[in-house]
Amino acid sequence: MEKEPITVSGLENLKLELENLKNIQRPKIVEAIAEARSHGDLKENAEYHAAKEQQALLESRVIAINDLIARANVIDVTKIENNGKVIFGATVNVLDLDLNKKITYKLVGQDEADIKKNLIFFKSPIGKALIGKDKGDMLSVNTPSGEKNFEILGVDYI
């Protein structure tokens, strides 16, 4: 069983999602299935089939979250000795040299990654390029959307 690195807040979010799925979403779906059943013939009952599909999706997410929690290797970046280098869990301030725009990325585990929130998977092209670098380093990264050039402005461990 391979351990999956995750931040403290990432694990907390998974636990909250699991609670919501088990205690709020699951009972709603069970209720929807019971309601749809009461309408009679299940073969042509779209509500019933939709509710059963939702139930299957919910249960597979519950299994996935339980698996992630079981394999979680929680890394608290505030408790790791660092030497100013970019590590898993670090928050990195960069200057996108192509857009002349400052961006802040946080390197996180796969399940936490959300580019809209600038949470990037540490094994993504940008994540891999940042790991081990220092403030002031320049880097060029081949991404799916083309080559990007960055200067590291700062590294925080928060």
C-alpha cells in the first residue's frame, strides 16, 4: 500500500467531505430511492435509476476517500526542517516571466490539487520543476499549454 502525501488541511477537507457524504448525502439518496420505488414499475422509472446511479457514485467516492485516508502520509510543512528550498506543502511565490504576473502556488497531494485555487500537484510539470529550487532561481517548464518561465520570488512554509 503506497503512502500518499497530503497536507494537514487536505486531510481535514477529506474528513469533512466523508462526513458530509455519509451523514447528509447518503440519507438523501436513500430517501430519493424509497420515494422513486413508491411510484411503481422500476423498469421505466427514470427517478429510480438516477437515484441508484447517484448512490453508486457516492459509494465509490466514500471508498476512494477511505482509501486515501488509510494511505495518507500527513506532512505538516510547519514542522519540517527546511533550508529555504521548495518542498512538498510549501507555498511558492513566483513571477510568471511570460505574463509578468505574480502567482502563488502551494504544492499539494493529488486529491487536494485545484488549479483554480493555485493548489498544484507536486508531481505536475510545474510542481516537479519547483521542488528543490530556491528563492531567486529561474526555471523553464514544459506544460500542456506550452513552455512557461518563472522566477521564484519566495518560499513560505505555512
